Amino acid sequence: MGKGVPFGRTQRVRVGGQFSEEVRVTSGVPQGSILGPLLFLAYVNDIWRNIVLTIRLFTDDCIIYRKITNNEDIEKLQEILDRLGEWAEENVMKMNPSKCKAVHFMRARVKDQLILEASSCKYFGIILCSDLSWANHVNYMVQKAWKALYFVMHILIKGNSSTKI
């Protein structure tokens, strides 16, 4: 907390032993705070307003999904995304479309910014694919398991080689 900013917060960056100038933080919730998640949920509590769609929230993640069977469904989904963008503007929230993905074969936008299409995305550690295949997720988990096994084996071999009989 910087001096001279009574109820605000400041931040600065340290590179090596050098500190940048302090700047005032004008938005956000302190990371790691106990009340942070509760404050965020209270802040986004009205996100459901005017959204006739399935939306799921978990802390600062949001997933929107809808079955698309015709062009009218696509138009309705786009209207919802536009409303979500309007909600963000009304609440002075910044959305980051570069962190968003549309896992479907369509074009989607938040306000006027295009959301990149993807054949898969990671959600709560699970890789979801547009073709409903589990291959990418299984391969990812196998790769993680091999890395963990290599780490354990390396520790065991190194530990055994330093033991004297």
C-alpha cells in the first residue's frame, strides 16, 4: 500500500533490484485476498440480466453455451454476446477477447471484437473438443504423467547414487 493514497492501492514492478515508480490501481480486487472472490461475485451478480442462455460462472471465468441448430440460434447467441459486452461497459469492466474462445464452427464477437475460433479449449483443467473427442485431454494427461514419472525417477536415481554402502 503506497503512502498518499488513502483508500486506494498502488503497485510497482521490481526487475532485479530496481523498482519502477508506483502507480495507482484504479480497478480490480487484490489478488489472494480473502474477500476477493466474494467481492467479485457480488460485482457480477447481475450478469444474468437479459441473458436467455446457459451461462456458468466460476470466480472470474465465464462460459456461455447454446445449441445451434439454425441461423436464428446464431443470431440469438450473437445478441447475447453483444448484451454481455454492453453489461461490461456499463459496469466499467474490461473484457479480454484474446483470452476468449468460441468452440464452434461460427463467427462470434464481443461488441465489435472478433473471438477466435478454436477446435478445443481448456476449462478447469479439462480439454474440451468441438468433436466431443477425449483424445487431446488423454494425450495431455499422459504427457503430464510421464513428466511426473521422469521427475520421480530422476530423484530416486540421484538419491541412490549418493548413498554410500
